[in-house]
Amino acid sequence: MNSFLSEVEKLPEGHPVKVYYEESALIQDILLELYDVDCVLDFQKYFNLFNQLATIEKRFLRKENQLFPYLEMHGWNGPSQGMWSFHDNLREQIRLLNSHNQNKSTANIIENLPYLIEGIKRLLTIEDMRLFPNAMNLLSEEDWKEFYQGDEEIGWMLSNKPTPYPKLEKEYIHPSE
């Protein structure tokens, strides 16, 4: 995973693809912790990690409502058709695990959590290998500059809001103000 990372690191702060990769790093960290946590012995830690991972919905919504329409405008419909179904499958797994979480049904959590983790890892790999490299080739700089406001309305998984892209120039404020 992260085969495209060397290209992403060259992008300016706040670029939508760079933000997706920052979220990807966060997701990978959460997945590693979820692998290690024992929901029977430490349900609260598991539950906190799971809830943090469930904010992946914001990422799905940004891709579906921001990125995919732009890709379609440039003639690439594959992500809208294929990845949306990935998102829906992962949403269903999150709903299933949420129902098990409410009942603290740790046996069902242990049985079903690997499907969610593996599904997300697969999605991140596809994003890294195909989605983001192709998006960078298809979308113009002007396209990327139009993302920030919509992304901000949807939100991010990150604890701190990303730098606006393009970087906002400080507006001149007269000294009397």
C-alpha cells in the first residue's frame, strides 16, 4: 500500500489527495490497533477505536459527492460504479458491528470485525493503486481547487481541519479596523 505516496508527498499542503493520504495513514493506525485490542478484555478501548474508524463515512461521502462526479465529468465512471458498492458493503459491516456493539456481543464482534478490517484494507489498496493516481492524471488543478468548500461541509476523519486548498491569501485589513 502507499505506492503513490512519493507523488503525494510532493503535493502542496491541503491538496485533497494529500488529505486522503493523511486519512489513510490514520485508518491504517486504527486498523493495527483494532487487530491488537481484545474486545473481551478491553471493550471500551475496542469501542473507542471502532467509533473512530466509523468516521470513515465522511471519507466515503467526500469521494462519492466530490471526487466521483469530477471523475465522471472527465469520462471515468468506474469509481462511481465499483467503489460505491465497496462503500455500501463496508457501511453494512459497520452497521452490523454497531448492533453487536450495542449488545456487547463480543463473540459476534470477534467473528465479524476481520471482514471490516480486510475490506477497508482492500479499499485503501485500490485507492492507492488506481483511484488517486488516475484522478491526479484526469483532474485539472482548477478541479482540485473547487473541492475544499464541499469537503469542509462534509468533514474529515482527521482531528484537525486540513489546510485550505488552495492556500487562502490573507485578506488585507486596514489598520483602523
